[in-house]
Amino acid sequence: MTSTALNLNYLQAKKGIFSWIFSVDHKRIGLLYLYSLITFFLVGATLGVLMRLELLNPGKDLFEAQTYNQIFTMHGVIMIFLFIIPSIPAVFGNFFLPIMLGTDDVSFPRLNLLSWWIYIIGAIMALSTLLFGDGPADTGWTFYAPYSVKTGTNVTMSVLAAFVLGFSSILTGLNFIVTIHRLKTPGMTFLKMPLFAWALYATSWIQLLATPIIGITLLMIVAERVFGVGLFDPSIGGDPILYQHLFWIYSHPAVYIMALPAFGIISELLPTFSNRTIFGYKAIAFSSLAIAFVGYFVWGHHMFTSGMSGPARIIYSIMTFLVAIPTAIKVFNWVATLYKGSIDVQPPLLYALGFIFQFMIGGLSGLVLGALATDIHLHDTYFVVGHFHYVMFGGTGFAFFGALHYWYPKIWGRMYNKLVANIAFFILFIGFNMLYFPMMIAGLMGMPRRYYDYLPEFHLPNMISTFGSWVLAIGLLLMLGNLIAGFRRKREKIARNPWGTGITLEWQTLSPPPVANFDRMPVLPKDGPYDYDHKPEIKE
Amino acid sequence: MEHTSAFSLPNSGHNRDAEASKMGMWLFLFTELLLFGGLFIVYMVYRSLNPESFLLASFELDVAMGTFNTVVLLVSSMTIAMSITAIQTGNAKKSIFLLYTTLGLAIVFLIVKYFEWSAKIHHGLFPGFEVYDNLPPGESLFFFLYFFMTGLHALHIIIGGIIISVVIYRTKKGLVNKEKYTLTENAGLYWHLVDLIWIYLFPLFYLIH
Amino acid sequence: MSHTKDNLPKEEQVHITSYKDHFSTLIALLLLTVITVVISVFGANLRSLSVFTALLIATVKVIVVAYYFMHLKYDKKIYTWLVLIVAILFVSFAVLTSIEYLNR
């Protein structure tokens, strides 16, 4: 019933680099993001491995303290602003949100392309500090005043880069909100939307409403550096704690920009590989909104030891514990989804299970930090570093890899070697836990973060941690190598629904999808997006 | 099947969707509000820490000029709202005239602002001048916030002016007309936002007596 | 294709505000401006009151602009809700921050 022109998939439709970098097709823009993100991720990961090498033994191993400071700042800026904030929304959100909603593009396709270009400009600005000016910033990715307004390194450029990247994030969020409101296929209501779309909806609101605050704060840092006024410098009347307030008003909700889309991914993976409906659809959908909302009011828990007032600390601590409720609701629902499902252990599911395990450790250690008394002991120790990486890398990072393995056949119309993918997962999993768990122990023992040297009693955990970083690096290379090798495997026709049990709309179209996303009208399951009892039959 | 030759989805991102454009504009306005919101929080904190200095410093500002500019912006808000009424009723000529009026008022606002700023700079109340550097911390913060916030606001006036010029151009070309006037509406929304921010800036800087 | 190229359903009636209504709105806004200036310039002995009243009047003005000029009155209710949520969010930021400063 379809002509050949319609079967032309989005990868073949046009050739040449310009057909990609100026494409307004959301699928191509998603891939543009993917390739740029992976590049920056590898740069950031290399910096991370270098830091671990320096910390293998006490004392100076590889570089000067100043160089170490610049490396961990660069690692943070790249991983936070260039990788993990855009990660899942920009890649998989762009690619799959319109398909899951049953439409052919986002509401503002050209704005979407613009946001990728802004991202690239911001990335170039961030990386340019390596080559130009007085060296990359040495402040840590938080750019805390007053040091950030006084240090001689090129903080101005790094800060402007973060400002520009914020615009890209805002535009993506804006685009998704309007798309979700306006372009759902007829018959799909908010409560019949896939949970990934719900997660993106909540995330987009945070991107939209929190990012401007950091934008203006970073501009104030620049103004302070250029004009030398006392906005945040206490020696000329400013208040550095005000900077911390403004910074965390954005940067705490930003943690949910990083985490919520990952929750959405997990909520997609589990029904597919358990071959049954998700448990507690509404609970998962609304808890995303609840996390997004409550998450706005907990920023003070980053500042318990900054000299904040007592009553404020108590308020922030209570609010922090409140966020744990909707998050736990999600975890319980995921586990309940697996219960009595007919589980098909495939590489994406392994990543989802790894996510649940690691995210639990990350989340629960977060409560330890959210409690006032324990935080005094653990603030600015390696416990925080461990906690943060468990949530961000063990959580969002693993969800990102899981999504990559899940949608790989849909995106490229190829398949990777599943055995190698499984092996790579286990190496990654072992390496990850070896790298970050000892950090928590070192933190409990009292090792402070952001130092290039440490006392001899912290040697053992640091050694294990560095060995872990090597295992993790091997796992990463094997995983990426396997995915890249997948492109070169003999071309086989990939079915519309290669996992057999996918139920959301992207599995009803061709793999890879045609330019207009669908070659025939997608059919919605009768009762909600995960209605496995009335699964629409998918003809090839 | 009804789609024999070509298949197209009922809801397409490539369709013209006036409601989506309006929603996008509102969402963008929210980001603008919070951008200024961050500055208002800074203002609030420093004013509560230095109430006397802020009071003293605010006497340097010219209430008459501030009031004049407030009236200018309010009138311009009305003219751009009227230009939407005009285009909705199919009177493109009147719409263009009202848009030109708005643009003219924007320029008047900027000229007044220019005189205000240059008077302050003439008195050395700008970072880098000796007078400014010797001010007590509270007062120097007040003046810096004054320049930063009204400066950012003025930048928005300039951007608004550019947007209005685009609307005028497209209305002249007939691309904005009785059926398609989303661009005029969105320009109006943006212009009203500039007005909204000024409504708060005015009492906070000029009227703390 | 017979598909409509407009996603906007046809039954949505567009409300056109009259010039007279716009003019009345302006008069209201100008009156409020006069009140603020008069209070602040001539009521200097009411200092503690004036910050509050100035902000209150400014907020009334903002509501008038948003409601009539920005068409919230005639738009879908969702826009009013969104504006309210954003306003609440900003006020909470300001309140939470000031709680900390007031208790130092």
C-alpha cells in the first residue's frame, strides 16, 4: 500500500554532511546530539581516568596540584553541562518523543536545529579554555564565589559557555512541552501517553523554569569579573552565600533534569522485557511531576555547612526527605512490574536492573547526606563524590546505555552482538562498583574531595578505586566497540518490533523509520499505552 | 484505505499551528520572567542587608524621568494591543500605523534612558570611576544593580523593537493578515512582558522614599 | 490531501478586544501609576508602608496587563494556570531565600 518513496528511511533520504548538520528532522538532530555527546563523554571520561591515576598513590604522581584542579573542573563541566544534562532528552527524547506520540516531528523543528547549534557553540566555548586565555577554570564545576571572581584562570569563558548551553537546554524543553500539548495522535490523551513522554514532560518544565536563574547568576559572575563590583565578593560588600543560593536554585532541580528522563527509560524497558503492563502507571507518571515540583524547594541541602541559618537548614532537610517519597514510589512500581512477568533477559534489561541496583545505593546515600547531623561529617568528602556518581553515572549513565541498546535496532536498522553486549555490561557493572564504592568508604573515613593528595590511611580505597577505573574503561570501550561493530555486521532485515514485546508506537513503524516516521496510521492499545491484553497486532 | 498515494499523519509538526506558537511564546516569557526573577532576588537580599544605603542611593535617581518612561511604556503597550485588534478586523494599514507608534515610543524610552544613564556616568556613578569606587558597599551595589537591571531591560526593549520591525515588514508584505496574525500577537506578548518588568523595576529603584 | 493544514479546531472563537476596552485598560494603569508616585513622593512619613504598597500596586498593574492586554481573560484557562504556577514558584524562591536571611 505504500510507495517506495515512503519506505525510504531517514538515514537514506539525503546524503552529505550538510543534509545532517542543517537537517530539521528530529531523528537526525537526535543522532547529531548522540554523536557529539559521546565524543564529549569520552573526553570527560579520559579526564576522569587521569584523575584516578593521580590518586593511585599519595603524593604527587602525574601533575601539579593546579593542573589537577583544572582537570577536575573540566571533567565536571564537560560531564555535567555537555553530557548528562542534555543526554537522554536531547538524544532519545528528540528521536523518540514524536514517534511515541504518533506524530512526524516536534512542534518547532527549526528551533530544534537551532538548539543543537547553540549546544555546539557552547561546547566549543567550553573546550576553547584548554587552548586560549589563562588556562581552564580551576574552581570546580560549581564556580563558587568569591574564588571564581578572583582566580586568574579563564573562568569567564567557562561560565559563558555554561550560559550558552543553558539556552540550548531551554529551547529543547520548550519544544517538548509544546509538542506534548499539541501533537499527540488523535485518541492519545495525557493519561495514555508513554511514561517516557511523561518523564520528558516533567523534565522539560524544570529545564524551562530553572535554567534562567543560573543564566542570570553566571552573567553576574562575568559582570563581577569584568567590572570588579561587589556582587558576591564579601571584601567589597557582597554575599557569597547568595551566589550559592542562586546557583543551587537551578542546580538542584538540574539533578532531576538528569535523573527524570532516566526514570522514563526504565519505565519503558521493564514492560517490554517483562512482557506485561507497567505496575502503577499513574503513580509513576505523577511522581515525575511531584519530584519536579518538590525538587525546586530543596536546594539548600547543598549548603548545610555554608553558614546558613538554623531554621532554614531544618526546612531544607525536611523537604529533601519528602523528595525520597515519589522516588521510592517509582522504584517499588518497577520492581512490582518485574514480579510475575515473563522476563526476557536481554542487554537493555541488564542495564535497567543495573540502574535499579545502583540508583538505590545512590538514592539512599543521598538521604544520609540530606540528614543534618550526618551531613556535617560527610560534607565535601568522597562520600559525596561516590553518591553523586552512583546517581548520575550508575543511574542516568546506565539508563542512557540501556536506551542505546534498546533502541539501537530501531534507530539504525541493525543489530549488535548480544553476547558481547552482555559481557560488556558485566565488566562495566563490576568496574563501576569497584570505582565508586570505595569512594564512599574513603569519604566515611574522612577523605575530603577535590584534593590531589591524601593521607596514607586512605591509600587502600583509592587504589581499588583506580583499578576499578581501568575495568570501567575497558567495559566502556568494549560496549562502544560492539555497538560500532554492529554497523559493519552483515545487513539483515530488522523487524518492526525486534524485541517482540515492545508496545509503544515506535515499534509499529519500520526499522529504521521512514522520513515521516510512520508508513501507516499507528494503532493505540485499547486501555492505555501498556495494555498488553489488547496489544495491537503488528504486520510487517 | 483512503491513503493510497501518500500517507500523512493528522497531527504534524510541520503544520501551521497558531496555538502552538502562542504556547511557545508564553513558555519563553516564563524563562524571561525568571531571568529577571534571579536579579530581583539579589535586589531583595541586598536591600534587606543595606536598607539605609539603598534609600540614600535611590535619591540620586530622577523620579520625573522614571515616571515619564513608565507612562511611555504603558501607552506603547496599549498601542501594540490595539494593533492586534486592527489586524484581527482586517485593517492592516491601521495595524502598521499602531506598530510604528509603538516603535516610536520604544525609541523615546531609550532616549530618556540614555540621558538618565549618561547623567549618572557623568557623576562617576559607574564601576571604574573614583566616585563609584569610594561609595559605601550598599550604595555601590544599588547602582550596579540599577545599571545591570535597567541595562538588561533596555536590551529587551531593543530586541522588542527589532521584533516589531519584523512584524511591520511582514504585515506590509501581506504575510501577516486577517487570517494569520500570530506573529503580531506574539510580538505583543513579548512587548507586554517588557512592560511588566518595568512595572516592578520602577517602584523598586525610583520610589523607595 | 483533504486534511486540514490547521491544527486549530474551527469551533474556537477568537475574541477581538475593542479599541475602547484597550483605552480603558490604559486609563486604569495610568491611575495606578499616579497613585504609586503620589504615595511614595508625598507620603514619605509612611515609609514602612510604602515598599509594601508600591509592590502591591505594581502587582495589581501586572495583573491588569496580563489579564487584558495579554489576553489571559479570553485565552484557554491553562495559560492562567501556568502563569500562576510560575508566579508561585518565583515567590517560593524569594520566600525560601529570605527565610534564611531573616534568621541569620
